[in-house]
Amino acid sequence: MSLRIEGLRAGYGEIPVLHDVNLEVREGEVVALLGRNGAGKTTLIKAVMGMVRVFSGSVAYRGRELIHLPLFRRAQLGLGYVPDDRRIFPELTVRENLLVAQRPGRWNLEQIYRLLPRLKEIEHRKGGLLSGGEQQMLTIARTLMTNPQLLLLDEPTEGLAPLVVEEIARLVLELKGEGLPILLAEQNLKFTGQVADRAYVLETGEVRLEGEMEDLLHREEVAALLAL
Amino acid sequence: MRLLWLFLALALLGPWFSEYGLKLASEAFILGLYAMAFNLLFRQTGLLSFGQAAFFGLGAYTMALLVARGGWPFPATLPLAFLISALGALFIGFLSIRLSRIYFTMLTLAFAQLLYAVAHKWYAFTGGDNGITDLRPPGIWGESLFYYYVVLFLFALGVLFLWALERSPFGYALRALRDNRARAEAVGINAFGHLLLAFVISGALSGLAGALQGALQRSVFPDYLFWTRSAECILATILGGSGVFLGPAIGATVFLLLRVVVQANTEYWPFFLGALLLLMVLFFPKGLGGLALEMASRRLKGERRGASGS
């Protein structure tokens, strides 16, 4: 088991956003978090990284309780977080953005450039000068440089052109093929259908539905919960 | 590579300086090293320390006390000045780096002023206002030309170290933290540890500069710890441009030259300095170093355009 969340209540300040959330990500599995804006997807991912307040419950990664560890320790343990605002380090070049995250393992500069040749072409450009799609690629690549054992992707396709979304789907499938477990927050049902094995549908901070992705794709309640 | 040429040129210049010129140039290297140490924090991590004098003074007093009270030979005190300032920075940094921005700045200022008060009041140990005088280093170390080379060597060493640091993963991590702390921590960077280490390096180099300055002036007074001393490295950095690697050192040189010229002609050095800083900040926020780079790149572009046109 890569990630197990039990009875999680978490939120901001005094206000809980998530209520009693239970969720599992098994090794090698891509799990999607579906839901509208404000359903709690981002909060859930941030709770796994320790970036929001946790009131009660448990977040265990490979059997180890994370609740009291600071953000950087969780990253060092192997949690790779790709935030939704995809803010790279604007003052660092593409290459520096990658090197700053490097930790030993399968992924290094050479491997990343092989996987995403576009980044090699622009390696000396400052992060702040990249297009949205390039920034998203770089954010994912930077997270891979930390050699994560569990990838947390927060709305990776948000606001991106269809062609770039295809590229990201290809990338996610490639990582899945390598056995990297992924927890993915998304609103794009088509994209999610391509990559995810299972999904949880959130509404107002609670899990309403869960199941195999293929089944969920054809259920009307899912469409209703996503208001598509 | 270009840095090495610069150091070589400065080394070759040595014998051509007058006695006074050597002193002034040594002082410029010292202030330059001090300002570059400050700028490691300011430029790379975005932390504005207003208490660098604490480390400058710690270094100077370590050297002076060991020489005057302990009878140590001057050269042997330098590593210790470096180390004691590093320890001081470890302590002060540990307490202040937890605080954000303005509180960090105020706390560093407060610690430096605290040390100033100690040095000022503790007559039995520091000599209070009378300072510690008669610190002429023995033998060849007391000669201006030799001392010029000592200072130049340590300045070069410090600058090369900072240069390498900026291009190391540690340097990237510092700038990543400055850009966005949460983002940096999310890739596993320990923000507190990195900032503390940068603070300690900056403090240690400042302390080395302080020890060198004390030996150059043959005396150490409590004003080595006073806040105006903290301001000096900031002024030099603004003057030279914090965004340019050698900017603070350029600023330090200009600062000292201006002070000599202005003080020879008027009593209004502080007024003149204030007016100059106002002009710099308002019209040339990138400093003299930034200005020079801009002019150079403009000329380069002009040449290219000329070449393609012909």
C-alpha cells in the first residue's frame, strides 16, 4: 500500500474542508480524485503534503504516519507533489529548476531530457519565460528529479491546450507503465478516463462515490456530481 | 576565468601603489568582501540582514583580543576569527531565521546592537570606548605591500568561493527558496537548514573581513559593532548593484574613493552620501555594476547590428 488516508478532517484555520475522508492508493496504481471546484481535491492533496491544517485522522505513506512531518521531510521520503498553479522557480533556468530538485535514483537530467526533449531545447531559458504547457512539463519533470515513490498531481491539465493535454496523458501513462503510483486531482473526465485505474468522486469535502474508473465513466451520478 | 584575470591584474598593480594607495586598496578589498558576504544573503536568499556588523565586529575583536591579551601571532588569529563569527552567526541565525522578513531584519539589528553595548560597557575585557590599540602585526605582516597581498589573496579566495557557491546545487536551492519557499520545500529542500547555512557562511566571511580591517587599522573599537557598520555593507551593495555578482565589491571601492575625495573637500560626507544613494535608488536601481553591464550589452548589440548591416 503506497498511501492510506483514514478519517481525515482537514482545512484552513478553524474551518474544516474535508470531512472523514478515506482513501487508498496501492503500489503501481493511478487513482483519480474527481469533483467540482471547491469539492476539496486540492485540499486533500495538500493535506497529504502537510500544507493544510489536519484536525484529525491519519495519512500513512507506506505504513508510516506523516501527520507530524514537515513538508520537506515528506518530499524527502518520496512524495512528489506537482501543484496546480505550476509555479516553477521563475528566476532559475530550466536546467537549474531541474537540478535544484535532484536526488539520487532512476531519474536524472539525462533521463528527463530523453523523456521530454523539449526541455533540453530550452534548458538555458529562465523559468519565468516559459509557456503554460512548458511550465507544466517542467513542474512534473522537476518533481520526477526528486525520484518520488508516489506522485501527487493537482489538476495537471487545467487551462492547457488539447495537444498539450495529450502530451501530459502520454507522460502519465509512461510513468504508470514504470509502476509509479499516482494520485491525480482532475476535472477533465476524458483525460482521467485515459490514465486512471480507480477514482474517488468528492463533493463538499466528502467522498460520494468510489470505484473502478471504467465503471464510473458510464455512471450518470458521476456526470451529475461533476455537473458536466 | 575572467575573475582570475582580475585578481592577477590587481596583484600586478600592487607595487605601483603608494603607501596610502595600498592602505586604501586593502580597505576596498575588505569592505568588498564584507559587502559580498552580505549580498550572499540579500541576493541569493532575499534575507535583508541589518546586523552584519555583529560578525564583522566579532571577527575583529577575536583577532584583537587574541593578539593583545593572548599574545597570539596575527596570522593564527584569522581562522579563529572566521570560526567565532561563524558560531555567532549560527546562534543569531538560529533565533532570527524563523522570523519572516522585517522581523528578521529587526532582530539581526537588535543582536548587533546588543554586542555593541557589551563591547562598549565591558571595560575590563574589551577596553570599552578606548578600544584595543597597537595591533600592528609583527614583521613582514605589518608592511603595507605584503598586507595588500594577504588581503587580496583572502578576498580572491572568498570571491571564488561565493562564485562557486552560486553555481552549486546549494546556490540553486537558495534562489529557489527566495522565489517560492513552499515550492522549494515541496521538492525536499530544508528551508531552515539552507538559510541557516547561508547565514553562517555570510557571518564567517564578514568576521574574516572584520579581523583584516582591525589589523589594517591597528586598532579595534566598539564602532566595529555599531549599526552604521552594518549599513556600510548595504550601502556598498546598493551603490554597486546587488544583482551583479561583483557589484558589492565595485560599490565598496567607489564608496571608499568617494569618501576620500569628499572628505578632503567638505565636511558634508553624510549629506553627500545620502544624496548619492537617493540618486542611485531612484534612477539606477541596478547600481553601478548593473549600469556597466547594460552599457556593455548595448554596445555589443550595436556592434552586431553594425556588422549585419555592412
